[in-house]
Amino acid sequence: MSCLTERSCLRPRTPAGQTVLTLACSCSDPPTRLTGNCSSTAQNTAASMVKGKAVFITGCDSGFGHATAKHLHKLGFTVFAGCLLKDEGGEGSKELEEMQSDRMKVVQLDVCSEEQVNRAVDYVNTHLDDSQRGLWAVLNNAGVSTFGEVEFTTMETYRQVSEVNLWGVIRVTKALLPLIRRAKGRVVNVASMYGRMGNALRSPYCVSKYGVEAFSDCLRYEMKAWGVKVSVIEPGNFIVATGILTRDIVATTAGKLWREAPPGVQEDYGHAHFDKHMALMRSYCSSGQKDVQPVLDDITDAVTSRRPFTRYNPMEPHWWIRMQVMTHLPAAIADRLYF
């Protein structure tokens, strides 16, 4: 990949806690990265990049979405934060509402519901300072994860995961594209390293994230004529930072997988094989990066840079190397190394 298409974990980063805005990017002209120590002139330039702009973020109840909503609000954006549990008084949505800022607008949003997505778009149209200027960016972050070998995974599970992770992305993007085109803005989709490479036990998740990658590529080609930039964020392992996988979740999922497996599959695989793989999933519960700042930095760059990257890879170096091996070398070599 050229430097204009992919930003990897190996690229130098600003220390966590400092605000980062990237104002330009090309091979010969490195990005201007604005931090808390930048000059007043640079700060004024950054402010002009953000002033009057609004972003729409899905999945703001927790994790990356919640952290990004607060981060982009701090930078000066108006944030429409879509929360699945707003109407149920969810903690994440309440925390955002308690900021009591006219630039933090929390909306009820189930990305699987056509009705809720349309209501959210109506709300955005009504509450934009100037709807004729459009919406600067949409960040499709809402997602779910699960695990299980193919023969233990029901078709309903495959449908449920893709309904959120893939169809939800497409549904929200299509609904907001007229506003994004008006602003010549940004579409930023959170995929995963598992949108670029598969893994055992992860087929429902991988299928959905591969779909996000394909959708993003096709959309990027179409939106070029409109001046809209489309970027994909491909996080690595942030299990500890987000709490997306816990021992309780593993236990509940394991019970469901075994109960729903056909008797013949249970007999062929056996409990010893099954329990070994569930122990492997439990071991992942305490793994991964502890700080989401690398993801926030890359999302910020995708939203604010004049020339954002096509793909961002916030992940640990060993995952980045594995992804390069599995996507660039013959499959026989990658399979021998990792499986």
C-alpha cells in the first residue's frame, strides 16, 4: 500500500492524551499534526477545520463509539451520538446527556431498525445549524462480536451479526449520504483486522467485517466524483480496553453453542475438543491493548485530514505483521505459519 492509502501501527504516534488533528498528508509533504503544544496559528487553523461541522456516530453506548463521541466533542465538533439504549436509560447515553452541551446530541438508534434510522436522520436535519451545508461525517461504529466453529454456529447467529455489523453500516450510510455529499464530507467505517484476514472460531464476525471492507471500497469509488472521502478503521485486539469479551460472555456463548449444535456434531467433535477451544477464548479476555487512544487518533485523522488514508491499522505490531503475511504472501505460507 502507498502512504496515501494505508496508515499502520508502525507510524509514529502522538502521546496519549494530546489532541491530534492532521491537516495535510502526502508522501513529500508530511501531515501537520496539531497537539496541545502547537502554535496559536496552527490552533486557529484547526479550529477553522472543525468550526460549524457536525458528525454522526453509531454505537455510542460504550467502547470506541462512546470515547469518540466525547473526543470529537472536545475538539469542537457537534456530535450526534446514536445510542441503542438511550430510551432504556443506558449508562453510556446518560453520561453523554449529562455533559449538558448543545453540541452533544444523543439520539435513540438501533442500526437494525429502518424506522429508528429514519427518525435519527430527521432529527439530524432538524438540529443541524445549517442543513444546506450538510453533515460533515458519519462514523459507523456500532457492532457486535461472537465466536464459534462453523458447525456449532447457527444460521440465525450469522444473520444477527451481519444485521448489525454489515447491513447496519449500509443502512445508516445510505440514509445519511445526501447530507454527506452536500458537505463533501467523510464516511468512516469501523471494520477490523478480521475484515482483512480470517481466523478459526471467528467466521460470523469475519464475514460481516469483510463485507464492510467491500462496501467501503465500492462506496469510495462512487463518492470520488462528489468529493466525499471514505476511510476504514481496522482495529486490532482491544478486548481489555473495550470489554467486548468477558469470561461471563464466553461461558454464556459456549453454553449456547453446545446446546444448539446438532447431535451428530456434538458426537463427532466431542466435549474435549469443544472445551479446549472455549478455554482458548477465555484466555483472550485479558488480552489486547489497554488504551483506545490509537483508535481515536486514527478516527480523528480520517475525519479531519485533507487527504485521509483509505485504511487505518491501529493494532499491535505482531498483528500488523500477521495481517501483511496473510494478505500478501501465498496462502500456503500463511497457513503454515499461523494454523
